[in-house]
Amino acid sequence: DQQVKQNSPSLSVQEGRISILNCDYTNSMFDYFLWYKKYPAEGPTFLISISSIKDKNEDGRFTVFLNKSAKHLSLHIVPSQPGDSAVYFCAASVYGGSQGNLIFGKGTKLSVKP
Amino acid sequence: DTAVSQTPKYLVTQMGNDKSIKCEQNLGHDTMYWYKQDSKKFLKIMFSYNNKELIINETVPNRFSPKSPDKAHLNLHINSLELGDSAVYFCASSLDRAAGNTIYFGEGSWLTVV
């Protein structure tokens, strides 16, 4: 029972172009969403988050869009750089809940080619 | 300075053995977690401790026993290791148990049971 789904296991993009990573969720109680980035042999690191009161959050080259009606969020990276090559995990939780655990998707491996 | 550190990073052991993975965080956080990433790449929570008190215990075999001697440490002990325990185990921490806090992960411990 996957509550957070990342249906694309991999994505390849040319340097300088836009990378779009997608994520869907099924639990309507989720109201806080995060993206984590993971390099090989390292732990996931926090990238950007969005709460359900917003539909967009931007931080430099990274923008997360949230479509609550579709239970869908996406991460846009523009322009993409070779150093962005990593696995990106979408995660969700219930903000203000008493438990801080996150529910993760399976990840999408992004390859940015020079 | 490593914020969340876990040892060992790699561990190969035989079925039936007992092993421990240690975790320490120097962020002053109250809440610590153990996550497991299995062969299908799912990253799932196993346990969560808040100020040495267990607050999340997902359906994990009781061969897995977390121990928190103080709020900066959360060790994972596994008894009678099985082949299916082979996975990457990530320790993590957050400021407190409330959802919405960024979770900081360690680099992971690669456990291989042969």
C-alpha cells in the first residue's frame, strides 16, 4: 500500500534544461510534503518542502508545485546541472501531527548529462 | 562535523548472528529515528524515539530492538539475523516529534546477511 508514489524510476536530462520530477499521494490527510536528495553511499538530505496551504514554493533553482485536488506534486529544477544527478525522494507527513515520521516514495534517479 | 553519524557503514555477517548499529547525533535534537531501505528501494520508518521514549514502533520483528541510552544516541540491535534483513539502515534525527521538522539522516549502514 504505497501512500506516496513516484512512478518514474529514472529521468535523464541535458545540462541547462529543466528537470521535472513527479510524485502522487493517496492519503488526503497529508498536508506537508518534502523532497530529499540522495547521492550514492550517503544519507538523504533535505531539499525543499511545501505545506498544503501553498501551491508553490521556490528556492533558487528548485521549485515545488502542489496540486491538492489531483494529489500530485512536482519538483522542477532549472537549469539542471550535472551535480544535480542523484536520487530524489518525495515524502509526505501530517503537519502538526504528534509523530514526525515521513512516508517516502521509491525515488527517481535523475541523470543530468553535460 | 557529522551531524548524524552511524557505525559501522558496512557490515557483512552470517545468518543467525546478533549485530548492533550505533547512531549518534550532535544537533541537540530530541527525536531520533531508524529507517530501513530495502531491496525495492522503499525507505520506511522502523522506530522513533523522543527524549529516550519510544513513540513509533512500526510492524518490525521483535528481533529488532532499539536502545536509547540518552537523547543523543539511538542504537539498533538485531538478533538472529536473517537473509531478508539485508538492507541499508538509516539513522535520523529531528528537532522534536512534531511533523514539519526537517529530518536529518546519517550516511546509512549497509547490512548484508549471508
